[in-house]
Amino acid sequence: MGPTRISTLVVAGLGAAAVAWLLISTLYYSGIPRLPWLPVVTLAGLAVLEAYAAINTRGRIERKPGRDPVNPLLVARFVVLAKASALAAAIFAGFYAGLTGWLFVETTRAALDDRPAAGGGLLASLALVGAALWLERSCRVPERPDDEREQDPRESRPGQR
């Protein structure tokens, strides 16, 4: 499993933005209820939790004083969580970006009232993308210097494989 590619997140976000723009422009907007704030709060809360997990995990991997050793299975779970939430947050960010763009073009009172929730959703989604990428990066094992590295027995005999 490799690190999350930024290009994957950008493509997912652009696709979601296009879908959101098409959906909202083809539907009659005034018939849709107001945008709720609960998804915004949820995305922001997840971003805070993943940022905290990134700080805690990095300290435990680096074996800072006063920190317990890290459980490798927990780190693997954090990596899976980080990869999944980065992609989901990119899709949410794209959706909120398309919605926000359309709301700034629309001049109705309902669109004006929904702009803060859409903008907040975009910011919270971007925060979750950043926190997820940070958590994924924090789960990497630090490189050891060459003098601390255990030598492979095959390396001590040049010419043999």
C-alpha cells in the first residue's frame, strides 16, 4: 500500500464538484430545505481527532520520553483510516465547492442564507483532508541512519547473491 496520491484526491474533488453543480442547477433550488450545519460540525470534529491522533502517533513512533510504545496494528488501522477519510473528505470538499460556487452565482434569498453553511462545509472538508494526510504521514517509520542499521548477512559477502 502506497501513500495517498494528491492527484487522486484532486480528481475525486473535481468530479464531486461537477456532480454537485449539475445536480443543484437542474433541480429547483427553492424546493430544497436549508443546508444543515451538522455535517460541517462532524467534518471539523473528525479533522480535530485525526490531527490529535497524528501528533500522538508520531510521538509514540519516535519513542519520545513519557510515551508508551506504539502498537503496530493500531498504526496500520490509522493508515487505513487516514487513506479512507482523505478520499471521503476530498469528495465532500468537491461537493461543497460546487455547491458554494453555484450559491454565489444564484441571487435568491435562499441561496444567500445557505452560503455560510456551504462555505463552512468546504473549509471543514479541506481541514479533514489535511489532517488525514498528516495522520498518514505520521504513521511512517522514521529512517534510521546507516550506522544504526543492522547489516544483512548477504551484504557482508560481496559478489554472492
